[in-house]
Amino acid sequence: MKGLIFNIKRYAIHDGPGIRVTFFLKGCPLGCWWCHNPEGINGDVQEVERVDRIGDKQFVVRETVGKYYVAEDLLDIVRKDSVFIEESGGGVTFSGGEPLVQSKFLSEALKVFRNEAIHTVVDTSGYASRPIVDSIIPLTDLFLFDIKHMDPLRHKEYTGVSNELIMDNYNHILERGKAVIIRIPIIPGFNDDTDQLEALRGFVANRQGGNIQRVDLLPYHRIGSSKYRKFRLEYRMHNVEQPSTERMNEIRDFFAASGVSVKIGG
């Protein structure tokens, strides 16, 4: 069984506890307007062009995005950083794209790491069938779970899918006793108004318990915007400003007032 990966980040410190290796799997069923990893949306190997400039000259370079690996390849990569991972209480994280799209490979890889007693994290939008979710729950130590908006229609407008399946899977994961860090992207004009923030805070507060470790507020940024032209995708966030530090602090305090542990960033 092979999995298609478009990026590998070593020494990652924002994708779960400790120092980690994060594998970004290709393919995603969502089309979030603000996605900063558009190279992860398409589930196939892609050939794209980039322009490199040296002085006044420019060179067009063809680039292959996506490479196939077997689970043992990933284990070999992680073993290179085993000292740092063990001393920091880190592990391995699967992100994307949406890692549940490649559920069979994901399950196989998670088993390999669990057999080596390496901490496992899955960073997910939660948009997958119940059998797929159930297949990875026993193999995952911690879920990083995205909650973007409480209204199904608004959610569909900006991501391409309703949030109903996502909410069902979120509740199911909690009911199964799994540890969860909720991740909320803060997108100006989408979910940063008072009504929506109150709805999100109420949702989080009503589901507090020992399994929810923290809420991470992820401020919208434009870091990935330059990639859209390369992948011939429309970037629809040109007129959206990044939230200020002051605004993010206000939102953090707003959530913390309900008693939840909150952090800005991952």
C-alpha cells in the first residue's frame, strides 16, 4: 500500500505535542477559500511550473508535486529524528489536504507507528464516512479537529460541503474517548462576527471535558496565496485583511471567558 505525500515537515512544533514529523497527504474533499496548502487539494501527482529568477533573468522550472511512499519509508524518516522526538515527547502527525481521503494508507501507517510506540496525531477536517473514522480512531492518540462555522449553509458556501457530517464525526470521536484539540481558523468576514463567535464558543463550552485539551485559534494569513496561480486555482481572498494581533487577543479572551484553554496558533 502506497500513499501520496506532497510535503514532509521535520522538527514541526505546531502539529501536536513535542517535536514531530508531519506528513502532508494529497487529496481533500473541501475547497476552503482560505486554504494555504492548495497543492494538497488534488489527489493526484501534479506537474506544475514555477519561475525562478536570478538577477534580470528568469527560468521556468517544471516541478512534480506529490510522491508515493510506503509506511515503512515514513518510519525510516521519523527514526532519523528519534532522539529529538523522544526527548520532547513528540511523534508523528498526518495532515493534508485531508489525510482521511487516503484512509487505507493512513491506517497502515498509523499501525506501523503505534507498533513502535510513537505518538500519533491526525489533523482532520472531519469530513469522512463513519467507517473511515472508526478505522483510525483506535490508532490515533490525538485528533487536531477543525471547526470552521456553525451554520451548514454558510459552511458549504465557503468550503464546498455542509458541516453536518463533520459535527457528527466530532461528537463521535469525543464519545469514543479520544483526545482532541479543536482548531478554529479565524477568517474575517466568515466567522469573526459576534454572533458566530458566540455560537462557536457555546459549541465548544457545551462539549468540554477531559478529552478536549485546548482550542487553537488560527488567524487567517496569505502565506499560501502565491501558490494558486501555479496550480491554476482561483484565489478568492484578495480583499480580506489578516486579523490584527489585537483582534486575535480579543477573540482569545472571548473564548477563554467560558473556561476553555485557548491558544493563538497551533
